[in-house]
Amino acid sequence: MGYKLYVGNLPYHVTDDQLQDLFAKAGKVESVKIVTDVGSGRSRGFGFVEMTTSEEGEKAIEMFNKYSLENREIVVSRAKPRSSGMGSGGPPGRREQRDRH
């Protein structure tokens, strides 16, 4: 598994391919995913880039955190692991209460 980066404050029209090309300047890119709105398909202004090694990931952070991309200062940091505690996004126990009634 590579080194996953969070990339925020992206211009809404930037594509996965454009982000791939940019981050390739720091090393080998394993994957790129710009997060989109489910209903509209429009970019939500952030995404994730996975670099092959931690060294390349750290280099990408140094190179691109606060980097001006089409007049927007992007934010690049190590991605935090997904939280598995809430699952559906609701408070714990809510589903059980609904099922009882």
C-alpha cells in the first residue's frame, strides 16, 4: 500500500488526469481520486492522491502544500485513516431503536 495524501481547496474543474500530472513531478503516482457529489457529479473541491512510497509522499507535501493551482492555494497533507465507528453516519444505537418500533 502506498502513501495516501489528502488534497484540498482544488479548483472545481481540475480533473484526475491533471492532478496525476502535477503530482508525478514528486514521484510515482499510484492513484488519484477527486471526490464528486453523488447527485450532480460535480467536484467537491478535494481528493486523494496515493504515492508509491512515503518518501515520494513527503516530497509531494513539501512541493505542493500551499501550491497555487489556477489561483487557488491547495492544501496537501497525509490522509487520515477512515473512521469505522459510525458506519452509516448516525449515532450508535439509532438503527436498533428504529427496528424495535
